[in-house]
Amino acid sequence: MSDQEPPVPARITIFDTTLRDGEQAPGFSMREAEKVRLARKLDALGVDVMEAGFPIASEDDFNSVRAVAREVRRPVVAALARSVDADIDRAAAALEGAARPRIHTFIATSDLHLEHKLRMSRAECLDHAAAAVRRARRHVSDVEFSAEDATRSDLDFLVAVVEAVVEAGATTVNLPDTVGYATPDEIVRFFQTVRGRVKFADRVVFSAHCHNDLGLAVANSLAALEGGVRQLECTVNGIGERAGNASLEEIVMALRVRPDKLPFTTGIATPELFSSSQLLAEITGEAVQSNKAIVGRNAFAHEAGIHQDGILKDRRTYEIMRPEDVGVPQTTLVLGKHSGRHALKNRCAALRIEPTRLELDELYKRMIALADQKKLVRDDDLFDLWSTMKRAAPRAKAPASRIFREEAALADEAGYGHGV
Ligand code: KIV
Ligand code: ZN
């Protein structure tokens, strides 16, 4: 190979945590059947790993992880566990039917969390971390360890913990920016330093899990790749605790659109991005922000005359990716008050909206009412009508018994403070 040839892009692992970290956010809880439906879609989307839940959190979470593990065969299915025996054994039980199980165990490593939350010394934390990985390895060969609040941890101590878990048999080491505090330049240095200092660092895959409190989750995730990370944790629509996690669709399309700057590939089928985003919105009843990058309803809409003129002459004037590359349907047929049910049904199929016969009747009524007011009903209007209709429909809510709202009780049971 000559010096001029570009490097072969490295294939990175996309670890989707929509069903776990995403589901923890208020308003996003999902029941078993809903999780299984979304898991099938994540499989079609091509995620490498899907974190299905936190089995110790509740009966419902345990059952959901078990159902997803039995349903989905290609991707790795991960279950979360604190560094506590009971959690690890419960995660292993939930994953019993999985084709490719992974136990994901974690403990906080920052002094702030150790002193004020876990009330634990650094030495105890290190012992718990290594013991948890050893226990998880007795159940499965694929074990991920996360050092919660890693980016605010003492570097020497963090290196010691990572060395201990590598020695104990972890196969992936995830260093989360749990509170979304880091900046991209810090993230690059952070991963380079840890990887440079940990003995046998090449035995594990390093992973980043960035939260979006300062709106930097995607930038930090991409920076982590420069620091040597080869697994990124993310969620559809960027949902997750507080301001959310790094958005899967934004990471994937940044890599796709800018290979000159970011020479990495993923296994994601990008034409499935938009429908995955829509399915999540439909299941949770939480609409996608209209200006959301990649999947928002304005992401490919052009209103200003100058922009429309440019787009009509050459789409590349104002579009850096093609709508069809991310599965955003192109309008080929416009609905109006003279359109029949058949036209509506065809449009729905093209948009991958799947109404039942009764829902189609209701949607039709709403579509005609709207057409009376605004002549033409565009695809985004149809999406709005559909999601408003689905939101209005009564939906069985998942019980509010998530571990994150019952941490204290579980922490007592486990014998030490809570973790997430
Ligand atoms: O944000 C975080 O630190 C987490 C860990 C449990 C991976 O979600
Ligand atoms: Zn998280």
C-alpha cells in the first residue's frame, strides 16, 4: 500500500441502550411487548449490541430482558447489573435464552460518588469491581465493565480499577461521561491516557457512553474514537437520563457523511434510521423534536425561497445527505380532500405507518378535516396526525417501579448504596 492511500476504516461496535438508559427517562418507560417490538426493529437497524434492561430493577424489567433475549438472535443482548452478586445472578438468569449474552456490570469510581453515594473506600470499590467481573465471567464469556462517572474519577485510581477488571476477565471496558461534563478535547486525552497506562489494554475493547447535559454527547463520542475507543453507546433519538445519551442516528450519519475526518464504519442500515425513530416515538408517545438532526420532521424540509430554488436546481446546495439514505420518505403523491382511503393507505405504507382498519378510518377523517383547512396534506402532516392520534389513544403505562426511583430500597437490600 502506498503512503497516499487512505487507511482502511475501522469497524466500530454500536451498543444501543435505548431499552435501558433510554427507557429510564421520565415518559419513556416501555412494557415487555413494546420492548420486544422495538428490539426487532433495532435488530433490523443493525445494532451490534442491544442493552435490554436492568433485570434486578423489577419483575417487568426481568421479563422484558428475558423476552428480548429469546426473540433477538443476531445482536449481542446485554443486561445491566451493579457490582453486586444478586444483580449479576439475576442478569445471568434473564439472559439464559440468549444466543449471544453479555453481562454489563458497573460501579462508580469518582470520589464524589464513592464518598457521598456509595459510602465506600477506593479499595472496597476496586475489590467489588474485580469480584463482579469474575462472577459475571462464571456465567458468560462476554462481560462489560463500566466505571460510572469515569471522567470525573481520579486518573490513577481509575487506571488501577481498569487494570483489575481486565485481569478479572472483562472483555469490554466502558468509561462513561455520566453527567455530560467533559469536552471533546478532554475526552480524546482521557482515553489516550487511560489506554496508554493500563497494562494489557489491548485485551479489551474500550467503550464510551456520553450523556448530553451540555449538548456535547455526540461530539464527545466521536472524539472518543480518536482516543482509541471502538465501541460507542447511544440511543435512538438520543433519549436517556436527563438531557439524554448520544444520539445513534447522529453518530452513524456523522461517520457516513464525513469519512475524510472520521474513518470508521458501522453495521447500521441507515435507511432504517427514520422508521426506528418513528417507532420509538409511536411506542412511547413522545414526539421527536421537529428540528432534531437526521430524523426530525424539518431535517429535510426547505421553506425559504432561496433554499427551495437551490434544492430544485441541485439538492446538494442545501442537503449534505439524501433523505432516502436515512429512510425519510420522498413525497410522490400529495393527499388532499379529494383523496380516497386507498390513497391514504398507500401513503401510510410508503411511510411505514401501519394503521389497523379502524385506525385507518379515524386517520382518514382527520386527514380530510385537515385538507379542508390547508388544501394539501404532506407527509409530515400525516405523521403529526398519526402521532397525535396514537398519543390520544389510551396506552397501558409501564409500572413506575424502575430501580432509579427505588434506589434506596434496593441499595439497602444489596448491602451498599445505589449505583446509577
Ligand atoms: O451513565 C452511566 O454512567 C451509565 C452506566 C450504568 C453505564 O448509564
Ligand atoms: Zn448512562
